[in-house]
Amino acid sequence: MKVPFVDLKSQYQSIKDEVDSEIMNVVGDCAFVGGPYVQRFEEAFAEYCGAKYAVGVSSGTSALHLALMAMGVGSGDKVITAANTFIATAEAVTHAGASVDLVDCDAASFNMDPALIEKAITDKTRAIIPVHLYGQAADMDAVLEVARKHNLLVLEDAAQAQGAKYKDRRTGSMGDAAAFSFYPAKNLGAYGDAGIVVTNSREIADHVRMLANHGRRTGTDHAVEGYNARLDGIQGAVLGVKLPKLDGWNEKRRQAAGRYDELLKGLDIATPEAMPYAMHIYHLYVIRVKNRDKVKEAMGEKGVGCGMHYPIPIHLLDAYKYLEKPAGSYPVTEEIANELLSLPMFPEITGEQQKYVADCLGQVLG
């Protein structure tokens, strides 16, 4: 048996007629950039998140970048975020002209440890970016408490958490703004790069829309130098077809995670811990295992696709040498970075496939 890490073809086959028809509608209407399909999706996604506004953009990275700019973060500012995140989170800060300060994670949730945020605050700190990693919401009450105390902005990085909840609230509805990615492998994935900014602030939403469209205020009137970061009509249409199915797909992921939890009992690994305040939607099912690189290689030889998210923390990437944060600066992040292994996870994964994954892992671990 072969079990892919992600199986996008199975999902496409289940919605093929709807998606193909809507794509052809976009082509027939020549609504290629922006337009009614994007607008309908923006309105639907804002309502889904429990927010007032949503602005589609070209990628999750653009969403982070433009949201920060629209929030007024720029040169001379500092932004606090997690040491164990994808580089896009940190890139967006520096692209906005600010500089990044990192905080270690906690070993249970893998999310930023809110108890460490206050220690990282300086007189230049302007914002906090909590990352809802792997599909589990960060501890937003604790983050927001620190932010309110120090008058800081909060931008949720919800790139991996479409539909996840913190207590009774959707990710994307709690900070000053939120950035989502719709990269094809996400729980809600486009058929190419796409992203969105969600906010309850009309000012932030309008500013993001202007920045994403070359700084255009109206017609040929450009208020600022902006970017070409608009959401394509085809991506808006595809996402519009998928959004009503997201909760069902997320529930299938949660069921699959429960099966993994049972199948992996007794193995010398640590399975994901779901926090009591969060509804985890398992964008990734991430275990901790010793000799991770060898285990991943051996699983691949048995036909099981696995991933690593993320084996090199931000401060140890060559791109961030200038931070001058040597090994040992964020001990929990560094420890788990050597052990994290992402097992196959997608809504259509079968119990048979999961049993094969578990059996193979048991054989590899001996």
C-alpha cells in the first residue's frame, strides 16, 4: 500500500462537477481578477469567521504583509511572534519594514507560550502575531490580555486554522485582524496560491484592499505605492464551492485524528495534545519521535508520505542569522524541531490507510 501525505485528487473528484462548472462560469464571464466570484467568497468567509470584513489577496504571505501595513506597523517597530513557525510569518514582518522578535513555544500545544510574551516586549514593540499552528488555536485570552495591557495590536496567523475554534469563537475573529492562507493543501485550499485578510475594522479592510490593488483608491487615483496582490476570480470561485463543505471536512480530520490516537497507543512517540480551550481541526497530525529523520526515511521506503513542520526554527535559518540568536535561545522550539513528524492527514484518509501507517510506524520503531 502507498499512503500519500496529502491526497488532493480524492477531494477534487468528490466536487469535480461543481468546481468545473463554477470555473467555466468565471471564464464565460471573463471575471478573472476580482469580480463577483471573489466578492461573494469574501462576504461568505467573513460571515463564516464571525467578522465584519474579508479582503481576498494573492497568498497567505500577502495577507500577513498587507494586514501589518494596514494596521500601521512599519519602520522602527518590533513584532513578536513564534520561533516555531513557517518563514512567511517572519517574512511578512520584515517586508512591512518592522523587525521580528521571537518567543518560545510550549511543549503541549506547540503554540507560542503566552507566559513568555511580556518578557519580549520593548518600547518599540507594536504588535503580536500568535500562530494557530497545525490547526489548533493559540491561547487567545492570554495573548489578548498581554496585548491590552501594553496597548499592542494583534494579528492572528490563521494560515493553518480555517474553521478552528478558540472556545466558542472562530479563528480570525479575535485579533485586530487575521491572515489566512488558501494554499492547495490547506483545510480550505484554492487551486493555486490565495489568501485573505479578515477584520472587524473597516479602516483596515479598506487599506488592505487599496494596498493589494496598486494603492488604487478609485479608477486611476493611486493614494500610495501598493502591490499587485489581488485574488483571482477562479480562486474565489473554487473557494466559494468549497467553503460550505469545510466544517464537514474538518470533522473528518478530527475523526481521523481520533483513530490515529487509538492506533498509535503503546508506541514510543508523543501524539498531539488537544487543548481544552481549542477545537483542533488537524491541518497536520504531528507526533514527536526520536531519530525523526531516520524514521521519516524508513516510512517513505514503506510507501508512507510524511512531512516535517518545521525542522529548522526561524532563528536558526540562514535567512535570520542577523537576529544573532544562537542555538539554545529557544530550547523548547529547538528540542521539538528535531522530533516532529507529520503523518498523512486529509479528510478522505481511510481507516485502512491509517492502520497501515500505524503498522509501518510500529515496525520502524521496532
